[in-house]
Amino acid sequence: MARAPFIGRLYWREYLALYASLILVFLEGFIRIITLGLPQPIIRFCYNRSRNAFNILSSSQGRQARSKHSSFVTSVANAADFVDLCSLFGYYAEEHVVQTGDGYLLGLHRLGWKKGEEGLRVNTGRGSLRKPVVYLHHGLMMNSEVWVCLTEKERSLPFMLVEKGYDVWLGNNRGNKYSKKSTRSSPTSNAFWDFSIDQFAFHDIPDSIDYILATTAQPSLSYVGFSQGTAQAFATLSIHPNLNDKIDVFIALAPAMSPAGIHNGFVDALTKASPDVLFLAFGRRSILSSATMWQAILYPPIFVRLIDMSLAFLFNWGSKNISAHQKLAAYPHLYSFTSTKSIVHWFQIIRNKCFQMYDDDVQAPLSLGASERYYKVAKFPTRNIKTPIVLIYGGSDSLVDINIMLRELPKHTVANEIPHFEHLDFLWAEHVETLVHPQVFEALEAYAGRDHLKQKYFTYGTINEGAPGRMSLGISEDDFSSPMTAEISDSDPRANGFAAHNPTASIDPVHHTSPAKLPARREPVTPTPLSSSSTTTPEPVPDKVPNEKAKQSVLNPMVRKRQRRSGSTSSSRSTDSLAKFGEGGILLGAGKATLGSVNSPSMADVDQKGSSNRRKK
């Protein structure tokens, strides 16, 4: 049955949820106005009373556990800024400022020195220590502190990257704690907060990357994003073709592109409301700025409990993979300012189920014309991305719909699932150093510093003890016609490199396959290493290999790939050509992997070129 205009825009349950949400928002605003006028002694009184009440109601075991970690946890929780957090772990951090094309001043942080290297020059020209550059970007309503506010150094991705010899940079979005300044407007004006994901993609990310490359004198860097930090990378790589040549690999942790919706019906109703209603409820400047007020007047364990309840209410997250003392240390650094408009932008994406640009011309509900026929919001053309993409997502993350995401990404995208992980677990979970970090390190080893757009040949390297050295195949990418898939059994000893860190992973960008159903395979032939001082013409390989043999070949889990892509159209490789690669490839856990968007010439052409070279000699 047809729904009435305007009144039929929402169902009656959604109207109730919308009105209840607005009442809660106005109630919070009223409380905030009252607390702004409270003197400091009254705030301390509220804090102490909440602490006493919590200690009375909590168990003795809980009090003992908190006291055991209280000293260092309190230091992390009370750290004033990014530099203080790093100094707690003995690392020296630099602060930088980059000006965007539209006048915003963004704070950047740099961790380029291991302990004991503070006096060395890193990536500053001739005579300096050269290190590959990695750029990390935070999620929605966060800042760079979320990467380093952990209770153990080993679980902090930036610190571990520094120890592995990387020059680590961390970015910040306009409007947050480190980027709340502009040359054109004041943070007290509405004009300052008039930005969405579009501005992050058109200015913040590309301008930050250009500044980092200019400062380090490096041609490219690797990008690691979390949550909205991945959405910003998807957007900026899709609209800046030249930026694809400046990013070796894009590693997306808890990737966000087009969430299915909000778990709670009250808030989900807000996603379907008009932007005017949302701006009326939250204002046109920063959103939920009262979070800092609640943090000031509540005892930390109560504040942690409030955050956990909010996450369960909104997203159905249990937050069970993050320890209690880690929450006490990290939750005070969780929130940072952002614009209401950026939240409205996400609501538009959820409502339209499309990773689109901000819709400035939302159609009126009483419009009688076929508006969709004559007006369409521009989508971010994410299938145009040429940079290698590695997705690492949680199977219990309600914000990730991996099937929809993979349909909108290029065929060379690789996806890997950690089944029991939720969204924030990729930052602070207890086993993040064994389940997430090894996959990041292997992706960086495979792609960092390799020109994926201009190099003609694929270069596969192995780190496994059984197959040292490198193998270079004279195969270009103009000959792949269908998605390449490969299977590997759990018993293969070479599957321990990647799969040991995530034994439950079994994800293919096209098919989800259970490891138990994988067929048996024959032992592959180990490739012959090539000397770095000589070149060798690849031996002729039969053009056609039986499919059975192709299915039994094993992809090396520690892959290094160098490739060039030409044009904007995507093509892919058939399973018949797998034998040409020996052990090269990409492995995801004990399941399947897919590699696409590449082509290779026929072997007849290779033989003809080799004969021509011999005649010339």
C-alpha cells in the first residue's frame, strides 16, 4: 500500500523513536547548561560521591584488579596529549602542522626513532637514516591518541612499527583536538564546522600525505586506517588518481564504507530523518561536545560503564575482548570533536545504502516529480582505486557488511576476517598483537616501497626457511581474464606464516569457503632463487595447465608483489595460469585468496622475444 507524503515518510515506530531521541538530546543539553555554571568544588563533590558509590557497589575482586594496574593505567588515562603518552613508553614524538588548501591547520605526529636513536637524522636527505614511511589515521570522533593509549607497548601498532624500522606518522582530522584552527574562520563560528567526509577526502588526507612525503623526501608511503580513517582513504584514492602512485598499500582495519544501519531503532530512525531535524537537535557546530562534561564529573569506572552501555545500545557490541584496565586507560582518550555535518553525511550513506558524497540538495518529501530520475548524488568511484587494498575486519562488527563493500571495491582487494572481533578491538583488544599486527606487518613487507603502478614484472619473495630468495617472472598484467583463486590445506607447513596468526580466517573476496572443504594437494615445486647481480630469462611454461593441477598449487603466505596496472578497466587471472607463479600469491588464513585486476602476455610472445634477443646477440 502506498504511503502518504511526509506523514508516510517514516513508520509510527520510527516517529516514536525519533521523538524519544530528540527528548534525550534536549535533556542532555539542559544538563550541560547547568553544569557549565557549577563551580569546581561542586564538580569535585559529584566526582567523589560517584567514586564512593561505585566502590560500595563493586566486588572486592574488582577493586583488587583495579588497584593492581592503577598506577600505570592512571598515568595513561591522565596523559595530557600524544607526546605525553609516547613519553610514558620511552618514545620521542615530533609535532607537525600542515595547512590544507582551504585553510585548516591539521596536527600531525611523528614517531621516527627507536629507543636510543633520538639523536639520529631520519629521512632528512643525504647522510640520514632512510626508513620506509607508514601513515596511520584514526576513526570517527577520535584523534591520534587512540593508537598509543594502551597499557602494554607490544599491543600498540605505532610502537611496534617503529621497532621494525618504519618512520611512523599519525594524522588528525579537521576540528579534533589537534586540528581546531583555521586561517579563514574561528571554531566558534558555524563556518568552521561546515565540513563532511568530502572535505576529509578532498583536502585533509591528500594534503597531509603530500606534506609527509615532502618532509621525508620519500616517493611514497603505506596507509593504515581504522574505521572512518579507512572510509576517508577509500574516498580520497577514488577521486585523486595521482594519489594512488603515492600510496604503496592501503591496509584497512575495521573498514567502513556503507554500514547496514544502527542496531538501536531510536538512533536508526535519526538516519532517516531530514538533515534539518538533525541540525536542529545537535546544532551546526561540533556534535556531542558534552561528552567531556560527563568525563569530568564521573568516576572513571562509572564513565567506562556508561561508554560500554552506549556501545551496546547503539551497535550491540559487548566489548568483551578489551580488558577492564585497558578501558580505564583508553576511554578517556576515545572522544574528540567533529562536526555535526560529518555525522549527517554518515546518516545519508546509511539511509541510501551508497558510499556517496554529501547531499546538499535533499529532496523534499512532498516532491511529486520523479526526482531520482533527474537528480543523483555523486558516488565515490571506489572501483577506480589502483592501490593494493588489504581489508582486516571483525566477524562480530555490526558496522561492516563485507559483501557490499567488496562489490564496490576493485578486484585486487584482499579481505581477511577475525571472527570474534568487534570494531574497537582492532585498537585495544587483548590479543591484537597476535591476531591483527602480524597481518599488517606482512602486508607492509609485501608492498611497502614497491612501485605497484609502474613496475612491469611481478616479484615474489619468500621469507620461509624452506624457500629463501626471490623469484622474478616475466609476466605482465595484460593477460588475466578471470578472478584468480587458490586453495591451501591446513597441513601445509608454509601456511604457518600468515595463518598461524589467524587460524580461523577463511575469506575470499568473492566466495567464503570453509577450510575443511579444501581438496588435498600435491607438494609444489620450490622456485629457484635469482642472483641480484644477474638476470635470467624465464623458462617456457606450457600455456595450458590442467585445472586439477592448478587447484592443487599453493600460494605462498609471505608474498611480495610488484606490478603495474594500465588503464582504468579491471581484468583478472584464470586458475589455469596459476602454475606460472610457482608458490607466489596471497594467502588468507587457511582459506582462499583472490587477486585480480592484472593481465599477462602469452608465453608465445615471451618465447618470440627471447629468440629475437638471441639473434641480436
